[in-house]
Amino acid sequence: MINRGKRLAVPLLAVGTAALVGYALRSSRSRDERSRSKADLGARLVGPDEIPVDATVVDASSRRLDEIPGARRAIRRAVRNSAREEWEHVTLDRDGAWSVVDAIRGSLPYYDGNNSSYNGVYVHYDDRFVVLDAIGWARLEDPLY
């Protein structure tokens, strides 16, 4: 009788342990998903006459653009689609995506414009000029659903 109880206890212990581990992993993943962030990095073409006189223009070959996830992709989209009226954007949806705002403003010469100029980093790409900025961002702490 005692031997039979031991045989039953071992599988129950294994099932209980597996359930506990599964619950812990699921809870951890849910918590991580809630703290994820989202940012849209946008770019659009501007004419040479639209670049503020006190803005610094960065060449597209600058290595500092590599430090900003999605920057080159947004710039290429803007050029490819001749985006003058709308922002071409790249959405970053991952941990720390909101830090792209700090990266743009901290690692490149960010122009903080006024009502007549765009905020952002002005980039010379081939024979065109592009302004690059974080056009929408939020740190999502609570799930939206």
C-alpha cells in the first residue's frame, strides 16, 4: 500500500512542478509584453530651401545613423517613394524602442524647429535632402487589450 502511494506521488509531483514552471514562464512573458515600447521613426523629403540655415546636415554615409535602428530604412523609403507630403515610417515594437527618441536627439545634430521648419535630423542622401525624426512613440506599461 505504501509502495503504491509513492508510485502515485512521483508523477503528481512531476505534473505539479511542470504546471508551476509553466505558470511562472507565462507570467514573466506577460509582464515583459506589458513593458514593451513602440516607436515610429519617420522620414520625408525636403527641398534645399526648406532646410533651416542653422541646421546641421548629416551625410547619409554617417556611421552615427547606424546607431539608430530603422533610420536607414526610413530614409530609403522616403527617397524611393518621393515622400514629400507624408512621413515614411518604420515601426519599432520591442523592448527599449522608445529610446530611439534619445538616440536621435543625442547622437546626431537634432534640429528643434519652430512652426516653419521640421524638427529632426536633416540628412543629405545622394542628391536629395531628408528630415528624420521619431514621429510617434510611447512606452506601453499597461496592455491595450
